[in-house]
Amino acid sequence: MKALLIGATGATGKNLLPLLLADTAFTEVVVFSRRPLSITHEKLTVHIVEFDKADTWADKVKGDIAFSCLGTTIKAAKTQQAQWQVDYEYQYAFAKAAKTNQVNTFVLVSSGFASPQSRSFYTRMKGQLEEAIKQLGFANLLIFRPPVLIRPNSQRTGEIWSVKILQAFNTIGLFKSMKPMPTKTLATALVSAAKKYKGIHTLEAKDIWSIQ
């Protein structure tokens, strides 16, 4: 199979890419990135792209399974409009190109509590993206809604404190369904589910933890 990936330089993507390259089920891995990668491999092809110019790269989104792990923070993006462009527009353009080029399976890393009706900008944006991609009509669509992620060397202050607080509650038996998840655990689940699941699935934290 041929895997396609955006978000390879992010925390989840950095864990996902080596798994795809090591998996014998995948004979080719194609990454679309805004900057060069530090990794090389005989199965790996990297396209350096400008995501806001989809017409220059959309025709290359051809394969069997597309993984979308792209995302940014409001701190890095500075404005909601800039974050929307990365987290919604770029990922939707990738999904649309994949559908146009007859990619059968699309795997989206969304967010816990994602909902188009959410009062939170971030989770509302994620929910709207989920709905938009559903409308594209993929034969197989896997939407992952992970809990707070444990990212190696994370600089996200809010996320760091969220992990610490949730872990403290977990030790006394509270909020077990919101147990923080290492990005490596999420990446492993992405690969496993992409190879086995058929149809449309929205996977919450408890579902992701259970994937073998």
C-alpha cells in the first residue's frame, strides 16, 4: 500500500512516520511538508509544498491511505484566522485532493470534544472540519478524537498543565476516560486502525486506547 501524510513534523506525525516506514504493509510513504525532514528512507518521498497553493500539489495526493495530522496552536498562529487556515483549510484541501484522486481511506486526527456546535473556537473548528470531510464521501473514514496528548518536549504551557492535572486526578481514580495519551500510542493506533477498519468511524479516547 501507499501511504500519504501531512503533519509529519508535528508530535504525532514524528511518531507516525517511522511506524509507516517500518511497516511492511506499506511499500511507499509520501509526505507533504512545508519544510524538509531530517529523516531519509528508501520508501520515503517528500514533497515540499505551500499548502495554500493546492493547485501545485493536489495532483500528487495519490495512494491508498491518507493520514492528516496537521495542526498548530493559537500561540503559534497568533490569530484564530491563521489557526483556521492551518487546522481547517489545509487539511480540508488535502482531504479534497485525496478524494478527487480516489484515495479510499482517510484518517483524520481531530480533537476530543470536537463539535460544530461547541462554544470553544478550537473544538468547534475541529467539529466543522469533521463534518466537511464526511461530506466528501470517502469509502473509509477514520476520525480520531484523542484526549490531551503527551508530547515529548512540549512547549505548550496549557497542555503541560492539563496533563499534570489529569494525571493527578487519574491517580485517585477520577476522569479515567480523559487519561492523557502519549503521541506514540496515538500513532500506533492510527496505523493499526487504518489497515483494519472499514467504513465510517469516529473514535473517542476509550476506543483509541483499545486499538491493538
